[in-house]
Amino acid sequence: MAEHLEHAQLEHVNQIAHTTDLLGQKPEAIAEEAQSLLNQWIVALNSQGLDLIADELERLNVFISDEDEGAVGDSLQNLTRLTLDAADTVEGPLTTHLNELAQALNRLERQSVERPDY
């Protein structure tokens, strides 16, 4: 059982690391993998009972399809907050990787949508 848990955590860490690396690229480069990546995350999160994040990803997917920059930015902000909240509920390497993912989501939001400086 312990080996299974470690393997599952390793899969999550690898998926988060891949996503974080992808989000570090320019928004145009992300577009090629976005649909597949979003669908993978939606399935994975729903299977883990993380419906709030999965629902937000589904909304993001629609906003991307509609090319609604403002809604995409708002959704990315929501995902950043939800990811930070999730990082507070786990331990070990997942915490670090979720925090890195939240930072990458935040950078993507700032790059993809012009927002006024506050």
C-alpha cells in the first residue's frame, strides 16, 4: 500500500511539474497543448474529488474557446487561488510543486491579459 501511495504521489508531482514547465512558455506555445492538458487535469481532479478546481478548468476551457480574454484572466486568477488553497492541504513535495504551479498560473494570467497595475 505504501508503494502505491508513493507511486501515485510521484505521478501527481510529474504531472504538476510538466504543467508548470508548459505554463512557463509563451501563451502561443501553450495553445497547442492546452485542450489536451485541460482535459487530463479535469479527469484527474474529478477522480480525486477536487471538483471546484475541475469545474474552474472546464470554465477556462470555454473561455479559451470563446477567446474571452477577460474571462480567461479571471479564471486563471481563480485557479491560482484554488491551487494555493490545495497546496495548504497537502504535505511533502506536492506542496512545493503546487506552489510553483500557482506561480506559473499567476504569470500566465499576467502575460495573457492586460490588467491595470494596482
